Amino acid sequence: MSFAPLDPILHNQLRLAVVSLLVSLEEADFTFILEKTGATRGNLSVQITNLQEAGYVKVTKTFKDNYPNTKCQLTAKGVKAFEGYVKAIKEYLKT
Amino acid sequence: MSFAPLDPILHNQLRLAVVSLLVSLEEADFTFILEKTGATRGNLSVQITNLQEAGYVKVTKTFKDNYPNTKCQLTAKGVKAFEGYVKAIKEYLKT
DNA sequence: ATAATATAGTTTATATAATAAACAAGTCTA
DNA sequence: TAGACTTGTTTATTATATAAACTATATTAT
């Protein structure tokens, strides 16, 4: 038995939830993610930025009905990182 | 889809590895855990104390061949917490 | 005997990270 | 045009993780 390191970017509840959403949807905006995760706006803003800086998420800012609208989508790097994380943590979970 | 909160005690790489070991073995000493996890002694000492304070691990200190020997075993509370954590995080992992 | 090294941890100090609270910039509505 | 709402960002505080330093005892070599 061995314990592979867990990607610290993904080993965070909110960032993992965001990536988990995006891996299925492949596009979601700030408000949608906010509702699905139950996060605060401040925390979500920070964590989306972190995911962006890690190259896991691509962020596109536009306007929708006059309001700012932030769209997020997973990058290929993000998909790979998620898959790696899932594989790694499953080793910890099996009893 | 919803994202259940992840027990912050278990949502840590080293603590999760320790509990993962103990859930199978139901008894392991400090040095054994050290080898299996690859952690530093300092970090392991802190995290075992955290698990103990959370009531997830019972710690028994004795001497073995003249040296201090720290044995750890999961409590019932620890088992339940681990099961809950596994259930919760699996929701994040399924694509 | 005693100096050097090894064992088995604990404590402390620091750097990083998570999160709430405060702020900003614009929009809608009465 | 004042007040409330939307959609975020920035800042400040708290908490956490971890490495480094330390403690205490035991063993080995001289």
C-alpha cells in the first residue's frame, strides 16, 4: 500500500466541487456554481482565480442582460489533473 | 447534484492516510505509520495528536525493547467518520 | 567511562491557505 | 434620485500544514 501525493490545488473542498461540476458541464457561470456549491461569493471568486492561475480553468468575462457574467470551463490540463486526483485519492478510500 | 461538506479533520492528506491505514489494520505504531506514509516525524506527531483530539484515534504509549512505542487504533467514532468521508467525497469524484 | 550516534518522538516557528467581511461598480425600481 | 439588488473583487483575519529545532533515552564504539 502506498499513498500518492494529492494535488493541493484540487485537495480543497470548494475547488474540487467547482472542477467536479465543470468536468460534467464543460461550461458554467459564476452564479450557477455559487448556487450548486453553496459557497460565498468571496471564496468562490478566490478559488476560481486559483484554478485559473493553475491553468485548470479558463475564465471568460462578458456581459449578460447588462450584468457582468463570468463563464468557466475546464482546460485539458484541468481534466487531466482531476482524473489524476480521482485515481490518487481512491487509494486512500478503499478499506 | 449537491456537495456535502467534507470533514476537515479527514480532508488532509496525512491524516487521511493514517486513518486509511488504521481502518484496515486496527492497530499500528508510530514508526510503521511513518514508513507507510512517508511523512516526517514532526508532521506525523502533530497529525496523530489532532486525530486523537478529534476522538478518531486512541493512542497508547508503552515501551518496546526499551524504546518508547506509540500505538494507534481507530475508535468507533473514527470508523464512522471515515465511512462518512468516503461517502461524501465520492459525490465529488463521479463525473 | 564517555563520546558519538541512533531511536522515538514533541514542540515551536513560519509560511501558506481558507474564508469572512468589506468594498466596488454598475443596474434596476419606486 | 434614493435605496436596494446584482455580480463580482479585494483585503484582513484566522486557521492549518509542515519543516526545523529540540528533548529524552538508549546503544555502540573507544
